[in-house]
Amino acid sequence: MPVPEGFWLTLITEHGPWVLLVFYLLFRDHQKDDATRNILNRNTEIIVEITTLIRERLPRDRVG
């Protein structure tokens, strides 16, 4: 959704510079969440790969 022209200027003049600080902090928080999510996804991929390797190398129980 595009931001209307003059949106930021109106926001700052009506509500003060703290509005920019709030948006900046929200933006940084979102970036940190994305970074954490990417790391957790990569860790999950590694754990799945290790589990697969272990299962392939363990001897299988044979009945009979």
C-alpha cells in the first residue's frame, strides 16, 4: 500500500519527532525478528540433516 505524498511531513509536524523514533524502533524490531526467524529456520534444516545422517548410519533392527 503506497504512502500518500506528504505523509511523513504531516506526521512529524502534527505529532512531533517522537513518531519517527517509534517507527524506527518498530522497523528495527521487525529486522531483528526476521534475522532470528532465519537463524531458527537454518538451525532446523541442520538438525534435520544431522538426524537423517544418523538414521541412515544406525543399524536397522531385523526381526526373524
